[in-house]
Amino acid sequence: MLPQEFLERMENMLGEEYPAFLKSYDIARYQALRLNPQKGDDASFLNRMVFSLERVPWAEHGYYYTAQDTPGKHPYHEAGVYYIQEPSAMAPAAYLTQQMADGAGERILDLCAAPGGKSTQIAAAMAGRGILISNEIHPARAKILSENIERMGIANAVVTNETPQRLAEHFSEYFTRIMVDAPCSGEGMFRKNEEACEQWSTQNVELCADRQDEILDCAASMLAGGGRLVYSTCTFAPAEDEGSIGRFLERHPEFYVEEVPLAEGMSHGLGELSATIRLWPHKLRGEGHYVAVLRKEGTLADGGSGLLKNGYENGLAAGDSKSAAAGIPEYLAFAGETFAGDALEKYAGRECRYLKFGEQLYRIPEGMPSVKGLKVLRPGLHLGTAKKGRFEPSHALALTLHAADVLHTMDLPSDGREIRGYLNGETFPAQGEKGWYLITVDGYSTGWGKLAGGIMKNHYPKGLRKRLY
Ligand SMILES: C[S@@+](CC[C@H](N)C(=O)[O-])C[C@H]1O[C@@H](n2cnc3c(N)ncnc32)[C@H](O)[C@@H]1O
């Protein structure tokens, strides 16, 4: 049941459009996924015709799927071939990364990032270049975010679990782009999420608006002059949409709303903020959303950056005196035996810098800021566990690599029993040279196996195992 006060406000807001808006609640919600360009190009996926897909007009790699498709239960999901995401929710990150060739020279912050829809979309546009800081305030949600970053094979992201205030103490005018996908009253998700509907109240709308003000102030101080800030919500409440942006612009005259082209079906924002964007469920194939694209006065200096409380993270290089203790020789030995072609230089070359957290070895993104004092779940690409004389590669590394990057692969067809057994932790008989194998599904990397004595030992992480049959 939709709350009465909510309906009255919507009727006042929408006038003659109100009946069409109400009718949208009788239509089943639209479902969509975003193909992961890190895993392969769209055309080769579409040629497989696994699902009936149709383009989402405003998002590169975004496609509607039908009720008959069950992409969440397909092995491709575990291989990070796509991310299931509500179609309207694909708009904010599309605007954040508009006109960006790739992530070279970019330092991007996703401030309210879990479970990772926007972060994984931003990372796709960055194509492995530059640095992405994906932050989430709630520890349990930050863990899910980190798992999704891993599943999508993202190598240039740092996942943090901080409040916006703590991050703002650390980074001043540092980021080139910031995404604020704010916690909100969720009115746009009533069709998708009944809980949002039950928890709705006018007091909560006010509470959300106050919280949005605080989050936006932190974002403002972290954005470099000339940088872009995209603010989004999944609510219709003007106090949290044009209201939050209007209050923000009053507090921050150094910001202005950028005029951006509207995609098919999108509408202008209300009142004076008509240059911002509304996505209405009765006007396009998606849920309710609001997007504001803001720019901070100034010019982005090439390679320049603002203040970082603790400076940059240099990490360890292979030749550093401390590298033996960090397990880097063990990793390099593994890399020499496992990687093929350019992968050796890319993942274990002279330019690589490493960090060790306990026994866990990471390759940090280029130009990584120091994260000293911050709660960090993932300081870059997790390479694996380095123990004396032994290296065990991580699941994240498997998902980042491609079949051509390694000497040994074992490909399992997506419609077969074996891949389902593998994802459920089963070992299986196999012939070949002893050692680490990248297990792929129809060519898409999925995890590790270790072959010895005619048996492929399963290294699919225990916590991720599932029955898909
Ligand atoms: C709309 S959701 C983010 C969805 C995410 N961007 C995505 O695309 O998958 C908003 C997030 O803000 C977080 N949040 C809640 N309170 C917050 C606060 N005070 N500061 C920052 N983030 C907060 C929530 O835990 C939630 O994960």
C-alpha cells in the first residue's frame, strides 16, 4: 500500500500526469544488466544469444532482459560477465564518466558505493586506468561492495569503509570526479522494494535531506577545481532532489549545474533546477531517479592534485630490500610459472608496486594515495597469499586475468554439469601439466584450479560456492 501522504504530494507535483504515474505501479518492473567490458566486448556476448537483450538507451553496455531470463543463476554471473542493475540506476555513472576516454589521469571517488552498481560501472569506463576509491560507511555493505569489485575483475579500485567526514579529513580537493549516490527515502523504488514503502514517513524524508547536505559538503571539499560531481537519489521527494541541490548551491557558490543532454525518456528537473534530470517510471522503462551533474569552478591541472594528509603510497618494488619479507619473490616465481604474454609485465613487471597486509599481497594502482589511518578492505588488486616459499593466487587475480594471460587454462562450457560442479566446490579429473590453471566458462575467467595427479583441485573460494543446478 502506497502511503497516503506520499500519494497526495505526488498528485500535487504531477497534476495531469498523475494518473499515468499511478498506472506505472501496475506494470512489472524492468530488469537489466550491464555487460562487463573488462571481460569481453558486447558483440561477442550478444552473439551467444543466452538472454533476450535490448539496449538501455542511456547506458553503454546496459541491456534490459526479460522475465524468462535468469542471469543471476547463470555461471556467467559468477564469472563477472555482467552486473545486474536497475536500468534507471545506470544513468548517474553514465553522466559522471561522460566524455571520458578512459581513466588515465582520473582520481574518482564513489562516496556511497555499496553494493557497487555505480562503482563497477565507473570502473568499466576507466578501463583499468587511473584510480577509483569506492567507499561505503556500513561495514557489512562494504564487504559486499568489495566482493562485487572482485567479481567484476576490477584491478584499479581501493575499497574503503569510512564516513564521508573522515575521508574529507584525508583528501582535500583531490578527486577529478565524485559520485554521491545518496542514501534517500527510496520513493522511486516502491515498485521494486516493499520495505522502502513500509519505512516511508515525512520525518524520514527530512532526515534524509539533512544527511544529504552533510554528505554533499564533504564531497565538495574533496573535489578538485574543475572537477565533476554527480549527485543522485532514487526518490521523488523534492526536498531530497532539487531541494538538496538548491541548498548545496547556496552553501557552495563555487559550484554550478552543468547542462547535459537528456537521453530518451528523461525529463528536466523541477523549478529553477530544470537543468538537472528526473527519470519518471511513467515516461521511461525504469524506476524513479534523480540526477544532478555539477561542476566546481576552476581548471583541472594535468596530473596535479590537492592535499593528501598522508601523501602517496609508494608500495614496495620487486627489488626493494623489504620485498623478500613481503613475499614478493614467491609471487614473482608464481607469475613466471603461470603468466603468458604481456601479463607478466602487466601484473609482475618493473613498474608494479606492492603492499602486504598480513599474508595478503596486493598490487596497488598507479598514483595510489596513502591510505594510512583509513579503514581499507581492498588496497588495489589482491594478488594472493604469500607465505614463505609458497604463493597461493587470489580469486580476484583469476577474475582480472584473461585466458590469453596464462599458460594453463581449462575451459568448461556454460551449459555443462562441470562448471556447476566447479562453482559448488567439486574437484574433477583432468589431464595436463601439473600446476595452476585458470578455469574459464566459455572463455570467461572464473577461478583457479590446481592440477596434480590427474585431479583438478578446486580453488573456488569456499564462501562463494553455490549450487546452480
Ligand atoms: C543508494 S545506496 C548506494 C547504492 C550504490 N551507489 C550502488 O549503485 O550500488 C546509498 C548508500 O549510502 C550509504 N549511507 C548511509 N548513510 C550514509 C552516510 N551518512 N554517509 C555516507 N553513506 C551513507 C548506505 O549504506 C548505502 O549503501
